[in-house]
Amino acid sequence: MDPLSDRTRLIAPATRRGQGRRPVNPPIERASTLLSDTVDAMRDAGAGPVYGIEGTTSQSALRAAVADLERANEAWLVPSGLCAVTLPLLALTRPGDEVLTTDALYGPVRRFLERHLAARGVTTRFHAPDATADAITALMSDHTRVLLLESPASLTFEMVDVPRIAAAARARGVRTVMDNTWAAGLAFKPVAHGVDVSVQALTKYVGGHSDLMLGAISASDPHVRKALAEANEDLGLCVSPDDAWLALRGIRTLPLRYGEQARSALEVAHWLTDRPEVARVLYPALPGDPGHSLWARDYTGAASLFGVVLAGGTVDGTERFLNALTRFGLGYSWGGFESLITHETPQMAWRQARPALEGPLLRLHIGLEDPADLIADLDQGLAVWRAAVNGSGRL
């Protein structure tokens, strides 16, 4: 195994010797038609892409970087993180099959399963977000073909025992797909832990600047790779060379941004746990979190994304709190340089079993700002929340 760290591995291809005089970053090649000198050359499959949909230099370099980061044999680029999840589900299921996944599944993926795949004869069953490996294994039926994993889960951040679950699924001939965006390919390597397919929204940490939409799918198993490649080809999916170039630039500094934002997130999360206005902080990196032991065993780092459950209050008070903040943007997505906050209680309505929450559920993404400034902003925002609670007489 290559002894280099991810910090070095992500930069090494740019400075590798033997490539002649060249720019550090590859050129952006915008092309639909690609020309050949002869008919034989045009038919030579080993000579490179024959049409722009197959990608040019920046797409090829990004695919190689993502595959190496994920410790997979191959990676594909797709237009969004959502597409990165839905394409493997399409590739690996047929009518009559079943997908097993968490009840805390990312909302748009749940919609895809219950609307698009259901209409094509693929059913879905949901397990409890904090289910044990044995409980999840017991739910696998003769029809289960794909186990879709999120660990931590969306919004409520429950952890599951991925290596053990993946081994049990493999023993039963069930393919596993894991959304690895929270770990960004850095803090956890699903393929190395027995998962068949690792997907990421490169929109998030890899892009890092909230200015592109992109997804990646990584796999090593030859049968899975064939299914993914054929589905990608049949659907005609492609990404622009410009977006691939931006993501390639972002991936070079990914470990530094990821680590720095995680340190700030842990500082803010610790501060919030001591606040009387906060019932719980949902963050596996925090000691005492229900998923902390699994996180500590399997992960080498943490995203700067976590949940906060307020200690009672009303929707109006929550909205006043959010509106009072000046350092947190109000917007969806995460992984960029900026801090964000959203109210997520309404999304609990999607679940079969709603979690017992003491109050409104918020999601915080901590960016690259000074954590002291973010804490000061939250402090004054919570003062507004307290005033709203005291005025309403409700907790």
C-alpha cells in the first residue's frame, strides 16, 4: 500500500516528473467533437475518448483523484450528489428487487425510491436509524438487492456499524452503497471497509466554495463497475470540464479545509452542549454522543456538520433566532468555506417513525470563520430565542 498520506497523495499527481514542461493544473478542454488522424486511429479504443461525453483532461484527472482518495479502482463523475446515489440504485436493481435503507435517509433520495423506483417495481424498506448490525441483517430478505447506507444519517446523525453490516450483506449477495459525503473520502474509506459503492456529493467539501454541482461514484468490484459503467453510458451522463477543473482545484486543499473546519465545529459543538437553551447536540465526534464509539473506531476525522435540538420553544422563536444571526448564512448545502444554519424539523415528517425531539431541530455547518466569532453570533441569537420563549410562556 502507498504509504503517502491523503494530503500528499492529492497533490502528488500535479508534480509528478516525466511529463515534460506543463502547467501545474491541467488545461480546460471544452469539446464535443474529438478528431483523429486516420480511420484506424478513430477506431482505436485505447487511444482515449472518441467523443466529448467521455470527458477530457480535467474530468479524467478528477476521476483518478477521487478513485485514489476513495481507495477504489475506478470512479465516475455525475452532475450532482443526488445523481451519484440514484445511478447505482438504477444500475443494481431490477423489478421485483428491494432496497433496504435507513429511515433517516436524505430526503431527495427517499423521494426517488418511493416515486421513481417504486413505479418501476422496486420496493423499499426502512430500518431504524440507530439499528444494530444484527437488526439490519435480520431485515434482509430474499428480495433485498441493495443496502443503502448513511453513517452518520441525515439530520439526526446516527451511526451504524458499516464494516460489520457490509460483511453480512456480502455474505447474502446484497450489494452495498454508501453516501460518503460527510467523510469526504478522507475520514472514512467505505470500499476499504467492504462497501461495494462509495458515493460523494463533490458539490460539498471537494468543491469547497459553494459554486459547483457535481457527484462521484467509486467502486472496485468488477461486476459492480460494469453495471455502473453501463448505466452511466446508457443515461448519457456527463459533467462540464469547467466544473471538473474547479473540483480538481478544490480537492488539492481538501484535507486542510476539512481538518480546520472540523476543529472549529468541535469547539462550537462543545460550547453549545453547555448552553441551557440546547437540549442536545447531535455530533458523533462529541464524547457522549450515542454514535461516538463507532465514529472513534472507524473514522479518522469528522465533518463540520452537526445537529442541534433546542430545549423547547416555538417555530416563531426558532425563526427569530435564525433571523438574528449575522455570521451564519441561511441556505442549503454544506462543505463550503461559509457557515450555514437551517431549521430541519419539517423534514422529520418524511420519516416512518419521527424521532423524539425536545424542541426544534437545527442543522449547523461550520465554515472557515473564526469559531470565537461564530460562538458570539450564536450567543446573541440565543438571547433573542430566550426572549421569544419568555414572551410566549412556552418551552
